[in-house]
Amino acid sequence: MLTFYTNPQSRGRIVHWMLEEVGAPYETKVIQYGPEMKAAPYLAINPMGKVPAVVHDGQVITEVAAIITYLADAFPQAGLIPSNRAAFYRWMFFGAGPIEAAVTNAALAVEIPPERSGMVGYGSLKAVLNTLEAQLLKAPYICGDAFSAADVYVGSQIGYGMRFNTIEARPAFQDYWQRLSQRPALGRSTALNDALLPKG
């Protein structure tokens, strides 16, 4: 039994894409922002009072990167962990660490003085984007020649970042997102999420 707790206006969209890639049956439960997300029943699942969360065979998994990695491991028949596991772990954690922190700080106008950049794990947003760009100029996917779960996570960050102008729309990023946008699972998850959006 796999239960997916989400809201269509959240990072749950990334997990929804991953669930569609996995192809295993799941139940979706939409949790509304406000009282419902902070009420005892949901806090028993995620004490942070945030979505997404997944419950699988009685185990609770939160945090998008963790959920995606767990699903890739739990459903190996989907073939979403590349043979180069070192690359997989590297880029998943790069997404959860440097990309997330650098983009969030930039969006919040948090300025790190250049002389203090060594104190933050990402150094600078420019360094993060340059690192991503260099990797995507070498291979069509973040871990190499084949699509993997890491592309769901890192690709979503790049795609949403360009959409909301928190990541520069560099040609390498645009080409990469264009490739990912052709995934049927992404199309299905987008339609499912859009159908869950509040009307009007």
C-alpha cells in the first residue's frame, strides 16, 4: 500500500512525477494549506506539517529527495537508479544541498559576502549553476546517457527555477528541460495535479 500526501501547489508535484515514472499503484490524499496541514492527524505523519509525504508498507518518508530515492530503490523494476550509483548519489545530494540552498537564498535576497562564501556549502549561486551547466554539456542526463530518478529531482528544480526566474534560462538548461518535458509520466502527473487545483 502506497499513500501519497500532497498539495498541487507544492513540491509534491515532483514526487507525483516520480510516482508516475515508477508505475506502482498509489492513493493520493490532498492536504490543504492552513489548519488541515497543521492538524494532529497530518502532524502524526509529518510533524513538520508540510507536504509531500509518502507512506509505504507502514513506513513514512518525507523530504522530496528522500522520497524519490526511496521509490527508486523500492521499485527497482522501474529502472530509475543508474548503474553509476556514485553519480546518482552525487547529483541527488547536490540537488538537496547546494541547489536548494543557493536558489532559496537568492529568491529571499540573502546575500553572502564573497569573502564569506566558504561558510556556505554552495559557495555562490553562480558556482552552482556553472557546475550544473558543465555536467549537462557533457551528457544528455544528469547522471550520464540514461534518464534516472535524479533527473526527476534535479530536472524539476531546473524546470521550475526557469519558470519562476530563480534559475537562469541557460541554453544547456533549456535543452535539458525540453528533453525531460517529453516524458509521458511528466505529462500524466502534470494533468493530475492541474485537475486538483482549486477552481476559479
